[in-house]
Amino acid sequence: LQLKRYFIVSAIQLLLIWLVSNPIRTWQINSSLEKARLIINPLNIYYSQFGKYPSNLGELELAFKEPIPTRTNIGTRYIYHDTNERQGYSLWFNSYYGYSAHYNRALDKWIITD
């Protein structure tokens, strides 16, 4: 009887954890994608002003004299790589949840891979 109660309590705890953690995880992912706009929009403005993309996010921050986010709301880093071409850069972040989110500049959308 005591073992049966233990399993019932454990099952209820797992259900509660899942019910709480899933909405938090969804918020972290979506808000991290939105927060990246604070990088993407200045990158586009930088390109229109200088005809190229900055070599790193620190250079972008210096040009606009405003803080550029370096961490997602998940806690991982935004990774920026200038492709050394006038037309491109890579922006992505990895998640603790087992996926990577890559920004597709041509489509202006995020591609999320497991």
C-alpha cells in the first residue's frame, strides 16, 4: 500500500513538473527568437550604412552605442559569424533542450533543427 502511494505521488509530481516546465520552455524559446531582433535589426541598419556587415557583435555595439544582446532567454549565447561576403552572416543559438535555431536572412525566419 505504501509503495502504491509512492508511485501515485511520484506520478502527480511528474505531471505537475511537466505542466509548469512546458509553458516556461515555450516562452524561453519564443522570447529568445524575438530578442534576436535586437541583433538582426541593427545588423540590417549597419549594412545599409556601411555596405558590409560587422565582423563581430562588439563592432555592431560600438557603432550604435547601444547594448546588443549576447545571451538568449534560455541562457545560451547568440552566435554571430560574418561570412566575409557583402551579402551574408550567420546568426544562431543552441538550446539546452536539444535543438539549434538558425536565422535565415533570405526568408527572414528562424529554422529550428533537432
